[in-house]
Amino acid sequence: MFGQRLKELREEKNLKQTDIAEALNITQTSYSYYEKEKRSPDYATLKKLAEFFGVSMCYILGETDVRAIPIASNIETVPTEPTTTTTPNQIAFDELDEEGQMKVLEYMELLRQKHGKK
């Protein structure tokens, strides 16, 4: 699935495999193997690909059809100290780094799409 997604994203931008390989500082052959799913990118390369195309890693991997990366500024600030209205889940969310929070939001969006009220 991720190979097909990479190819679609590349073609939408009218880019060649060499263009992306140069931007990511990898060989064209390596990138070609990703599109053909002969090889999987490591985490760092996957992250670079997602940033390059402006989509989430989950989208590239085919785990979601939501392309957009949730914007952290839309998240209400979660207090760091527990209050009477703070839940353990809010505290746990706040303890995640930005990337972890983004993954939680992506997963929530996926669940909302699959199981949201209709």
C-alpha cells in the first residue's frame, strides 16, 4: 500500500523519483524500491517522506485515508498539574512529545471516521 501512496503523491507533484531521492539524500534506486515495495524505509526516512509530501506517516503507510496532519494549535492546552476536571488521559496526552500527540490525534480522527455518530 505505501508504495502506491508514494507513487501517487510523487505524480501529483509532477516529480521524478530522482527529484525525491535528491531531496531526501537517498539514491534513486532506494526510492524506486520503496515505490515497488521491494524495500521499506526506516523510520527516519518515512518521517522525511511524510514531511516532504505534507502528509502523515499513517497516510503513507495506508493506515488512514486522512492526508492532513492535525495542527497542534487546535488542541486545547492541557494543564500539567492535575485539577478536579483533569482526567488521567489528559495528563497522559500532555506527557507525550509533539510527535506522540500527533499520532494520537491521527488515530482519533481515524476512529471518528469509522465509528463516529451518523
